[in-house]
Amino acid sequence: MLTSSDFSGLLNQRFFRNLLPIPATNSLKLGETTPNFTLPDITNSQLVKLANFKGKQPVILAFTRIFTEKQYCPFCFPHIKALNEHYEQFTKRGVEVLMITSTDERQSQKVVIDLGLNIPLLSDPSCAVFRAYEVGQALGAPLPAQFVLDKEGKLSYTHLFSFLSHNARVETLLEQF
């Protein structure tokens, strides 16, 4: 369950690699193909290859900020819950939503159970995919961002973190389809 006083597991290699602030950039251009990746899907116990969706269905990449299995970003926690609650609405429209976290597989398994996730939660503890998508970082974790890829794998919508707009609203993401 969500707690506010247990910081065990926070100070790890990922934390120190992401400590210094790096702002989100926007060099990924609309209409272009985004970086490919393969990550473990903790929710469904399988590997997910982004390339497997190309030509089949649109995909939302929802980069999220989870510090540990006990510490969620206060901006991302409600967004994670909202995406999970609306997951069926996306799948009914033929859209896959892939939530990407920098927590390791063990921590991510606890998150899936703790939040009752149905949405695929992909684990990227090296933060290689976060860096490839240039989402930025601060205070020990990559920043949140959302990318919508059309059926052909081309970027059609981007939302990068800012203090005025932390995450794209679920309604905004649904409107893309």
C-alpha cells in the first residue's frame, strides 16, 4: 500500500544516475518513427517488443515515475491509477497502453500487486528507454511523459513533463483515437 515514511530501496544505483536534473527535450518529431525497445512486461510476465505493434495497432507509451515499490511520485500516482481504470476504454479502441517505469522487476512486481494493475507495466531500471525518448530526469528518477504512436509506429502526439502540466490527461489521450 502507498506509504509516505518508508524510503527503503530508494537510494540505489538508478537514484544516483538520475539525481541531477536534465530537462525533457523534444527532438522526437511528429510523423517520425520512435526508438525501438524490448522490455519485460511485469503485469503479464512476458517480453514486449515495440516493433511487434507496428502495422497492427496504435500504442501509447506512458513513461511514469515510481521511486520504489513503496514510494510513488505524487504527480504520477493519480495518473497511473487513471490509466489503469481507463485501460479497457483504450483496448476497446484498438489501442495498447504500455506504462514504463524505472523500478526494477522485483519492485515493479510489488507495484502491479499493490495497485491492482491490468495495464502492462514495463520495467526499465537502466533507464535506457527513458533516455532514448529524452524524457529528462530529476531527484533520482526519470520524468514522466506520454507518446502516442499511430498504427504504423509514427509519433502522433507528445506530452513532456512540466510543472504546469505533469502528465497528459486520460481524456486527451483518448481523444487521439
